[in-house]
Amino acid sequence: MVAKNINVLSFGEILWDMIDGKKFIGGAPFNLTAHLARMGCKATIISAVGQDSLGEKALLKAGKIGIDLSYIQVHSHLPTGTVRVDLNAWGHPTFQIIEDVAWDHIELNKNSIHDLSKSKWDIFCFGTLSQRSDENREVLYQLLRSIKAKHVFYDVNLRQNFFRKSWIEKSLCFSTIVKLNDQEADILSELLFSQKLKQKEFIIKLVKKYDVSITCITHGKNGSSIFYNNLLKKIPGINSPVIDTVGAGDGFSAGFLFAYLCGSSVFGAAEFAEMVGNFIVSKTGALPLYPLWLKKEIQNFKKR
């Protein structure tokens, strides 16, 4: 059952997270797309993998989840992306992201961009990391100018040193919904406004300067803050036992977008987002199988 025929398009990395010697498929845009597909949306991702065993496994995994594979390229001369993930005692990760891999070279010809621009999308999703190559930025900005989407979702998702002020500013100019965490809010405050502002002041300036409709700032176990229609509301967290936090933000994003696109209020969508994100931190990897209680919550949104 497709959730009210919600059409989702994402752009960005597909990769494998190496955690404690085990491989977990990931990449923030892929995780987001996978969760939305699981929730019943018609989900498509624009990305690239290598012509190798990890690429084959990624395509197989994406297909089983229900993601449309039409715009995932397979590169014969580049490897599928990998990331070494080291977890500290609290399950918080540090990342070593391998460069010059398949997803750094996402290609779309004019016919593909034309076809995508003719479709009607409920939301177009992208992040910052996939913009680290000139090639990807050119394709992404073409898409942002061409795609017809009701909402444009930007997950700031800063990783290592793979970001620039110009990329972030351009991304914000195209976006209607923005999601970031506490640390990223501090970085953007310095980067965009040359001072460390208090979060509310930062959000107000961000919304005013870039005309963002909804801003979500996640606080880990302390919940999240949502700014909408000049109202900043704190959404309490759910203190699940933490195994690892990899992909928790992507689960939050998916839960928020799914509930909101199903007709929930912005703040109601954030409460569901907290439920999804806090479930994910209680498991290993970014895409654990959903328990029965979460499946029931998803079905309730589809009935609205």
C-alpha cells in the first residue's frame, strides 16, 4: 500500500558503513529513502555504485526494500563507497569517508533530467556530503532548478571537512524544510552569521535570510526543536537504551516527512519522528527491521 501516493525523490550517497567488522548499507540520502519506502512511499534515489560485490549487494538490498533503482548508475571504474565507523562508549560515531568513489560521480543525461522534471514529486531530498565533487554539484543544482516538488528537504549533515559555505548557502536558498543537529547549528551560526548565536536567534535569522518554512534541530536524547510559523516548540525525546546512533537522524527525518506528508501537523510529525529516531538508536545499523508497534503507527498515519 502506497502512503497516499506520496512520491519521494532523493539525491546523494549510497555506501556501506563498516561497524565493528560488519557491513551495513547506509548513506544519509539512502537511509532516508529506504525508510520512506518501508513506510509505503513511492521512493526513488539518484545515486551511483561500483560494478563490484558491494554495488551488487546495495542494488539487491535497495530493490528488496522497494526503492526505485531507475536512477542508480553502476560505474565500472569506481568502487562502491565505504565508510569506517568508530563508536565511542556512548554509541556516538566518528566517520572516515573514503573519497573518489562511485557516488562522487553521479551522472544524469539531459533526457533523465527532463523525465524527472516532468514528474510531480511531493518532496525532493538532498544533503551536503554528496556535494563534495564538482560533478555532483552541477547535477544537483540542475535538478533543484528543474524538479517540480511541493517541498524541498535539505539535511545539512556535515561530515568531516566535506562542506563549504557556498554549497550550504545555495542549498538553503532552494529549501523549504531544513534539518540539522546542535553541533551543525553552531557551525552554521559561525559560518553564515560570523558569530555563535543562541539557537532561537540563529533559527530566526536563518528562516528570514533563506525563506525556510520549517526548521528541525535535533538534540539527541534531549529531543528536538521545531520552528514553524514563527513558533519554536521543543519536542521531548524518548530515552531508549543506546546501542549506536548511526542513522538516527535519517530515521528522524523520514518519520517527520512521512507523517507530515500524510497530513499530520508539523509538531505531531516531529513527535512521530522522535519515536522512529529513538527506535533506531536502540539497534545496530541505520536500517533495523521495524517492530510491530512501529508498523502499526505507520498504518495509522496511512488511514488519516
